[in-house]
Amino acid sequence: MNSGKINVTAENIFPIIKKFLYSDHEIFLRELVSNATDATTKLQTLSRIGEAKGELGDLTIQINVDKDKKTITISDRGVGMTAEEVERYINQVAFSGAEEFLKKYKNADGNGIIGHFGLGFYSAFMVAKKVEIVTKGYNQTEEEKGTHWTCEGNPEYTMEEVERKDRGTTIILHIAEDSTEFLEDQRIQTLLDKYCKFLPVPIQFGENEEKIKVSEEGQEDKFETKKVPNIINNPSPAWTKPPTELKDEDYKDFYRELYPYSFDEPLFHIHLNVDYPFDLTGILFFPRIKANMELQRNKIQLYQQQVFVTDNVEGIVPEFLGMLHGVLDSKDIPLNVSRSYLQADAKVKKIAGHITKKVADKLEELFKKDREDFEKKWDDIKVIIEYGILTEAKFAERAEKFFLLKNTEGEGFTWEEYMKKVQPAQTDKDGNTVLLYAAHKEGQHAYISRAHEKGYDVLLMDSPIVSHLMQKWEGDKEKIRFARVDADTLDKLIPKEENTISKLNEEEQKTVQESIENAVDKAKFTVKLENLESDEVPFLITVPEFMRRMKEMSMSGGGMMGMGDLPEVYNLVVNTNHELTGKIAAEKDEDKRRSLIKQAVDLAMLQQNLLHGEALTHFVKRSFSMMD
């Protein structure tokens, strides 16, 4: 037996490791199982090129928990290590990174990253008071002894020869008192499911009971219970296979494997498979977007060569695609990675750009291949596409080919198609094409109907970020303007050259104006007399387009600060050519005139879904009394 001291400039490397990564101390299992996986895949490579002789046999990695002894054991039958290799890889190489680790993070508060410094094995000391390694190299003879290395969480270690017949490595963790949670089977199972679910080597943790039929044909069924290994991972997940080998059902099965508690099937998938100029594989799924977009985030899992890294892919996946589900795997992204690293790394930026391009390619392909099916899925995917148009200039350019403008009749149009449809009728006197839209098909039905009667088309634009989109399009596209159907009268929304003359003289208009202003809340309503067609409604409540849009943008993020706190203000448009307006002007009895005005205003409010509570009760009572 020999002993030694690990060459570290500061002897407090172990307390720093434990303290520094305390919030992430569960990653010890990921690091150790990943090392075992690496050792196994290296052996497979050596066997393929003829450097490792003989049959490889069972390569399953074994994980065992002994609550009585307070140990966790991870065993593999990979390449193993000779005594010289233990000296080099455990005592020297790993801790050559320790000095840099100490210099950089000794007094820091950020997230220290063990794996980044080649210290993955030493993450064991975050949960263990003592660690043992029993190992033997694949190229050692059966007669040669293995190596037993022991360290108790300080720079002192011991190494001695030990009897070991088989190649491979066994690591024994003696769990510290503050980490006994990791001696619970369920805790280990949860971590294995999280970090090791798709590692490329079978991993066994415990056993399952399986019923096996033992009766012969024709006899009464008899079964025996047999214990079988509990393999916790799928070594060959769908994203590691060529797309040509997979069918639609395979992708759906994989989605269910990723999200076993999800009851919705994805709308479609995008299979990524790139090896130059960077490494990237993966499968992304477009889910059905729920009402609360935030609930859908953090559903993309990032792996490095099938080792789980994180489900926070900010910086790798463009923000607008954060609502997608699926898996990304790239050896160009380190296992342990900071957000600042991602934001600065050129390769990561290229990966993000490629993902954007592939998503745009897939959407365009689906649109061209089966437009009818694409239109059926539109409402489920449009928020993602709209968000992409707002945040990614290159995606916005590509989206022009497949973005759908849907009208209140449920018809979908590309930009080019829609402009051809509405330009003849909806071009105003200044040459602007006015795109009328509604936010609620039922709630704004009266306004939509009047537009249709005029021969105009109305878009249904009901996404939470529609105000931002319209602002962008009005800036990017020439001579187009959006106007909500209830923002003003149609003659004002799409002004033409012809002007309608009022039937009321100036004195009558003044009387009507003053009477109405005295009957309504002046802080809430601005009364505007307009010369409309006589068959238009007498009173109309409109919401000024600019004010409403700025308010909506502020409430959904962006726009003018504080606009979301503004009080509700409306225009009360009065048609001077309607018979009722003439009746109000001619009425000499003040009470009767006020009653007519109140009824007309309440009807207009009812049409805008603004009449509630006490006001609605009074309106109903008044309506019945007027019928007597």
C-alpha cells in the first residue's frame, strides 16, 4: 500500500466543492454515471478497432444503494484503470484543473462548475465523506491485481493492490450525514430518470418482479414470479436514429416517452441532424399551445451525447421557440454551462440560427404539402409564429410565405392573397389599404356585420401580441393600416372622397350635442356628431385605435409605459342623419329627451359589452316601462 497527497495549492478544495455546488449537489450521480458510460463506450470503440481482445460480455452499469452501510455503489465493465492511470487521471489530471477552479471561484458567488474543470469525479465529495475506487484496466492480465484508491474528503489518499478478476471500475460512496436523502431508492430513481434516461449504455438500478407462465399448453395457467433487472434507461432514443428509420408512430411514441403525463399528441415534429459546421441532433415537437403560454416553457431538454444537461435552453433555442417540446443534443455545448457563456459563444449562436431555419423550412414544407391540414393547425401554432416574426428578422422574412391571415368567416389567406382580395374595396382616399379586424367574433358581431354590409372583409386577430404585430407590419409594409372595426365609424376608418350632408342644421346639432353631453359621463365619453348614412345606427360607441393599441401593448409588454393603467375612455358617435337623432333634436320635453338619449346610449353600450351591474338593471326596467 502507498499513500500520497494530492497536489493542490489550497487544501480547502473539498469544502469549496461542497459549498460551491451545494444547490446542485444532486449532479454527483450524473457525473459518476456519465463517467461509467464513457468508460464503457471507449471499450466498445477499442473492441471495434481490435485493441480490446475477447468478448465484451454484459456491459450493463450497476447502481446499488445499501441503507445499512450508508453507501451508493456505481459499477461498470468499461476500460477500467491501471494503478498508473489512477495516479494520472484521479490524482494529477483532475486536480490540474483544481488550481484554476480555486483561483476563479474561491471568492465567487456564481454557479461553480465542477465538470468544466475536469473535476467531474470529485463531485462525489458533495455527498460523500469517503470515496473508494476499485478498478482494473481492460489491458491487464487476469493474474494482475487491480487498484484500490481511498480518499476521505481531503488531499490525503491511499492506493493499494486488490484482488479483482474483471476489468472495469467500481466507485463506492460513503454518504455523509447531511446527504442521507440519497440513500432512498425513490430519490436515486428520480435522479436517474432525470439525468440518465437516455444514456447509450444499459443502466440497472434494482430489480422488478415479472410473472412468467410455467404451465404447459392445455393445462391450467400457472405463473411464477421472477426477479428481472430494472433497466432505467433507453440507450437508443429516437433522436439518435436516422430520420429514414423512423415512422410517425415512432415519433409519437418518443413524445410519450418524454412526457408520460401529457395527454395531448404533438401537432408535428422537426428532426434535426447536423454534423457540420457544428454537432447537433434532436427532435422538436410543436405542441398545442394552451391559453397560458408560460406554462408551456422549459419543455425542451438539452443533452450532451445523451447525458441530460438542463431544460432551461435560453440562449441555445431562440426565445420564440421556447414553447416547443423535445430534445436537443450537442457535444459542442459543455455539460456544465453558464448563461453568459451561451450568449457569447459563436457556435451556440450558429446552432440557434440553424434551429430557426429548420423550423421555418418545416413550416413552409407543411404549408405547401397540405395547406388544408396546415390551416386546421393554424390556431394551435400561430402564437409561436407571431412571436417569431416579432423577435427574429430572418424568420419574419421566411414566414411571409406561410403566415395566414384569417378572417371572421374562417378563411385563411397569405399576405399576397389577402391584399389582392381587399385592395379594391378597402383602399382609402390617401391610397392606404385599410385592414379591418376584430378581436372577438361574437362580441363585435354588430360592427363586423356593418362592415360586411359595406362589402368589406374583417380579419379575426385575437392573439395576445396582436397589437405589437400590427405595429411592426405597419412599419415594414408600404401603405397598409390596421383598424379595429369598433375603433370608429366605417366612413372614418376607410375614408373616401364623398361626404354625406347632415339633415340637422347647426342649431339642432348644438342642441343634440349639449343634451347628450349632459346625459353621459363626460370623463368616460367624448361625444362626436357625424354625418353618416341614415340607415347606419343612431348611436355608436368606438374605442380610439391608437389609445387602445398602446394600452394593449403596454399590458402585454412593450408600448408606452403606464398606458395599461389609463382609465377606459370611448367615443360616443352620434349619427346626425338617423331618424332617432332628429327626434331627439325636435323633442321639447327635457325629461323625454333625456330618456331617449339614455336608452340609445345604453343600447350602444350593450352592443360593446359595456353595460353591467346596476346600469344593466336600470336599462332592463326602463325598456319594459317603455313597452307599456
